[in-house]
Amino acid sequence: MKTVFVASSRKFYDKVKEIKDRLDKLGIKGFYPYFDFHDDDVETDEELKKKLTLGHFPELDQADVLYVYAKDGYVGSSVTIETAYAYAKGKEIISSEPIADFAVRAIVSKTMTPPEFMDYISQ
């Protein structure tokens, strides 16, 4: 079974928590956003933001697949960084919807809704 890294803007963490719960129930190992940090802290504390950004790279190294939850095609700068890193590492990159930013969209291999992704990843 594959290991998954799920990336998303903080705007969509409620949905990502649902995805995490479903992956956990399927017994799939995953890495997820750091849900426990307050938005104001992350956006005003440069050292914290740096620590959180760099902390995901070893997790991405361990993942087989990057799943980008991109509601209405939106990804922020952190997800863009994670996606580029995953691409450079040769990871499979799947997004929930076509990503609005064409540069990021160019490195996505597939688009699958969360239910489609659950079926795919559990095979």
C-alpha cells in the first residue's frame, strides 16, 4: 500500500481532516498539514513558518503520492512549494480539482475527487 502526503491551504483543513479520517480507516499511512497552529502565529512568525515548511520535506521524502486538496483550484504558496518539491523528488502528484495556477497544474499527473482518490489509493 502507498504512503500519502496530503497538502492543502489552511482554508480547507476541515475537509482535509475528513480525508485523513477516511485514509486512517483504510489503514493508509499518511502525512498531513500541521492542524494545531493558529493562523496568526504562522503568518507573523517567520521562524515558525520556516520550521513548518521545512518540516514537511522529510515527510514528502517518505510519501509515494502527494494528494493536493485544491478546492476551486486554489493552492497557496506553501502547497506550491510542497508540490514542486514532490515533483523534483519524482513523486506521483494528484489533485482534487484542476489547479488554477498553470505552472503548478503542469506538474500534476492526475485529478481525482476525494472519493476517487480513496478508491485509487486503497488498491
